[in-house]
Amino acid sequence: MGYSMRFTAVERQPLPPFWGSNPASRTSKSAVRQEILAESISCLGLGLIGRNSLPFNFILWTLHPYHIVMHIESTDCLIVIDVQNDFCPGGALEVPHGDEVVPVINSLLGKFAHEVMTQDWHPADHFSFASNHPGKSPFETTELDYGEQVLWPDHCVQGSYGAEFHPELKTTGAEMSLRKGYMKNIDSYSAFYENDRKTPTGLTGYLNSRGFQRVFLTGLATDFCVGYSAIDAAREGFEVYVIEDACRAIDLDGSLDRSKQDMHNAGVHMIDSTAL
């Protein structure tokens, strides 16, 4: 899976030069542009050019002082994953700095014509809650019918304040709100499938019926619900982008690095909001 070449060079603020391989000379924004440009080169059949080689740096130099940005089209959909009170500071399952995604996501909402939002929506007796497994504590694991399950603190209980969207998240433009994890005996990290990896939520059918081709994922948490959703979206045939600065991670025992590797292996593209 590769980029579809829907990019443009837009003159903005000058960028620093990209000569050599010294990481200190690169900003996170320039690294994102390098990633996009490298993919563009690959799409053009020049993938053998090394990212730190003279030819590649020459191409970057010829583009200076331009930014590489993506065109947002009518067949693109922004998916906002689980930006709920219980995943933000003070919540029952707080994602560190989870509330920091809200202004970034809000800034993106005006760029996309189509938005979908998801919510964890658990019954109080949900099997993923440690409180429903005597002798177990949060963040331990147990075996359920579909395999290993992390046991969580009670969170996003149906109808609770914790299950509501963050109060500053702009939700009025969402064309659909998908609730997941509402079946008692199975968890649902992904917006596309339950944790048995077989039971669909219906999101694929909705996106296909609307004619969407690319999906851009944001939200909480990078290494669980966002990551699982991104991999499943790629599995369903969508071109998938995770907007990293619009996500935050739990990072449970190295889960963030594992998730990023799994997304990379699935063909998911990691970008920054400045690329949009």
C-alpha cells in the first residue's frame, strides 16, 4: 500500500536544510515531510534512493522552502477514537496527557468534510473490568473465550459522565457516532472489530457505502483503540493514516512500540497534523 500522490508543494515558512544524517538538525515537522516525500519517491519507482543519500537530499534541497502537504478530498474521512472523559486527566482510565489531543483534533475538524466519532460504551458488568474478576487487579490479564484480555479499571460505563465525550471536543459535525464494547462478554478496542477479531461493528460497511477511500485516525489511545482500529482499517482495504500529534498512548509495558511496529507492518502511515 502506498501514497496515492495527492500532495502539493505550498510555499510557507522556510525550512532548515536537510543535509546529512544528523538527527539534531531535523525538527519533527521536517521529519514528517521527509517521510511523505520518501513515500512519494517510492510511488514514482525511485524507492532505492536512500533517505540520507545525496540524491534524496538534493530533491529536498530543490523543494526548499516548500512544505509537502496532502490534499483532503471528499472521499477522506476523519475518525476520532474514544476522546472521552474517562481517558482524560482525572478519568478512571487516564491516558497521560490525553486531553492534549482535543485542540489538535478540533483544528482538524474544519479541514475534513466527513467525520466519524467512536465511544467506549461498557455495561457495568463488562468482562474487561478487573472488578468483575475476584482476586484480580487492574492491568493484570486473564484468558477469555477469544484469548488474553487486559483487565481494566471500570471505565466508560454506559450513561456515566466518564463515557461522555470530552466537553471541549467539537462533536456537532460528526456524521456518525459509533459505540463499541457494549457486549458484556467481549471487549472492543477496534472501531471495526470486536476483540475476537471476527465480529464486525459495522463501520466498514458504513464507510464503504459512503464511498470513503482514505481514513485518518486520531484519539485515544495510540497503542490500543487507535492502533487496533488503524490495523483493521488497513485490513479492510482503506488507505490509513494515523495523525500522531492528535493521539496519546497508555504505553503499558512497551505497548506503544509494539503497536507502532504492528501498524507499520500493516501498511499504516504515521503523519503529523502539519502535513494536512
